[in-house]
Amino acid sequence: MFEYINCVHTRNMVRNAYEAAERLNLRDFFANINPPDNTGYMFWNDPRLLSFGRELESDGHSGASFAYVCRNLQSYYRDPDAHKNLHKKSKLEN
């Protein structure tokens, strides 16, 4: 899954996050709920997000990388094709 993400590290982070989100049944959470503008995902204390973060503790995320995988999940769950196109266009991952 996520083989279209060229950077192996990014692909693994997103895949691990996806698997955690699926285990916790957070598909609708990421697809339909935006984090508050004043916190984003990085500083949001929503209990669902805190549980999700605990699932990813062994990945060693910084706040920024955690927010990055959350935004990737948000994009993927809202429109998988758009998520794929975003990564195909990314020059940072080539």
C-alpha cells in the first residue's frame, strides 16, 4: 500500500499511520473532521488523536512529522486519487 510514495521513509510513516487509524476506526475522524485552526494536528488534544499518537509512539515522531502523517491520512481518506497525485507530483520525494 502507498507504493506510489517514492520516499521509502515517508511511505513507511504513512503506512504505519494508516494501519493505526484503521485499528482505531478513525477513518471518519480523519475524513470528516478538521483540527482547530489554532492547534492543527500537532497540538490538538482530541482524545481520538491522543490514542492515535500512542499507537505511533514507537515511530519516534516529532510534532511536525506527526502532523504530516495526519494530513496525509486526511488527504487519503477524503480523496485517495488526489492523495496519489499529490505524491506523484512531489519533487521532494524523487
